[in-house]
Amino acid sequence: MLPVGFECEETPILNTELLGLDRTEMAAFLAQYQEPAFRAKQVFRACYKRQVRTLDEIHELPKTLRSVISETACVDNLSLTQIFESTDGTRRYLFKLKSGEAVEAVWIPEPERSTICISSQAGCPLGCEFCLTAQLGLKRNLTPGEIVGQIVTVLRDERDRQRLEGELNPALPSINLVLMGMGEPLLNFNYVMKAIRLIADPEGLDIRPRHVTLSTAGVVPRIYDLGKEAIRPHLAVSLSAPNDELRDRLMPINRRWPLAELIQACLDFPLAASERITFEYVLLDGVNDRDEHAHQILKLTAPLRARDAVKINLIPHNPAPGLPFQPSVEDRIQSFQNILKGKRLPTFVRRPRGRDITAACGQLAATL
């Protein structure tokens, strides 16, 4: 049981979202119409493999059946409002939900394997000082269909772009998937885990868990729950401060689950061979980027480093109106990284993508 103020109710589905149904649920749904099991397989593949936009595109079904189903179901409850394109190729997708809220996903293209960053909540309840999403507060949790629907919409758009560029048979791109958009995924645990199972289903999107990462601000009880899941993503933890005093100020969740509890949960988290937990550290100029902070990180992570179970991603802060911080200067970033790498702590600098369209880490706030 999570304490009052952190427990988030699951959102009732406004209309049956086919993208949110697993194979068993799809069969049960079609059985309501006295349809045989093979119909469920057809609809499941149409939604997840072919990634149809509407029921009318599921040509495997008789037209009359499509018409009847459309009275109680839809492919998903997402409406794509706008796509913003960065000079670096990043794209920000702004969605409107049937219930009126807005959420976002981001496409980050790379030559070998591109990344889709998706949201798990509309808004966020955690109040991290350096994150623009936090200013929205929590609107509601996203349903499995709304989570999966972000991925499907981005992939549809990518295929459409390939066709326009002359690709006759555009292929599904190799992707990494990160739950690092709007919201705290572990406060929408059940729906997020169902979405991950759908994403991993070989008959669904078939994105293997080793290509999926979930980022949490540190909901300790749910980290333990995540470790018990048979199908689970990699774990990333937003750290951003190496001591409780500073983290209490920057990330209020630390007042509920301080660093000692968070580190212990990471130590107890079951890792596969060669798997590491990623600590994400947003570098704020003059706030958390001094050499002493780097040395504190080394002390904090010592038990995990002893097991070769951790790596650090340094993220220069992405400024935005209303946020009272600036990114660390380049010399400070390099000094900070060198201290960590000097003790053989794998440390990487994540360069900003999509800053010019407010698509970078911490900038998502459903802006037009």
C-alpha cells in the first residue's frame, strides 16, 4: 500500500480499446458477438502487427461485424493533435485523450536503433523542481491502450514517411522504448505492466524487454514489485542529487523514500547477467554539479559498483520557462564525468535532443 498522496487510481476505460486487450481478452470480446476464436486472432494482429487506425481497416472482418463492434469499441482513445519536428530529427507527438487531457511521446532517430519515449500518466504528481511536467500536476493515469497507442501512432507515422520517401515495403524500425515521458510509471503499475506485456507479445508489437527501459523517481515498494515480474523492462532511477538534503529539495519523493531505502531496493533488484541499473543525474548549474557531489555519488553507489550493477547517465538540464535552473557548463560536465569514470563507474553524457521543440528530457508539458 502506497501512502496517501502517492496512490493513483486506475482510469476507467471510456470505450473498449482494442489496443489495450491481450489475446485472451480479445477472444472474450469477440465471443460476445458469437464469433469464433480465429476472429480474435485476426483483430489482434490487425491492431498490433498491421497497426490499423480504425475498425474499418480490419478488412478481415465482415463489414456488418465491423459496424456492430464500432458501437462499443475503438482501436484506441488517442487523437493525434500535432507533430513538432526538431532540426536534429527528433519529433514530438502531442495527443489528446477522449477525456480531454493531453499527453506526449517523442521519436528520437538514430542510424542503428531509434528510440520512442512514451508517457504513462497525463501530468505527474511528484513535483520534481527541475521538470516542466511536474508543473502540470497529475491529471490521470493512462490506460494500457493509451500507452501502447503512443507507440503504434509513432510507428505508423514513421512508416508513412518511409512510403513518401519511396520505400515500397517500409519495415518496422529497430527501436528502443523508454518510459521516460510524462508521469511516474510505477504509480500506474498495473496498467504499465500490462502494456509492457502487450508490447513484448510476439503476436503483438514484439518489442523485447531488453529493449525497454522504465524510469522511476524512486517509488521503492513498486521497485520491489517490478523485480518480481516475469516480463519486465530494464530499471532506470532518476537520482539527480547525491544526498538526502539536496534530493529532498529537488525531488520531494525523497522525503517518503530516502536514498538509503532507494539504494537498498536497487541492491535487492534481480538483475540478469551483464544487466545494470541506470542512474539518471540531471546536472543543474551551481546546484548539484560540484566535485564534492561527484564524490558523494561514488560513496552512495559503492555497494552497487562492487557488483558491477550500475551506470550513470549525466543529463545536462534542459531549460524551460518557469524552471529556475540552467544546465551545467561544459567544463563542469567533463570534470564531473571524469571523477566518476576515474573510479571505473561507467558514466555517459546524454546530449539533448529536441530542445528547440520542447521535446527534451524534463520539457514535456503538452505545449503547442
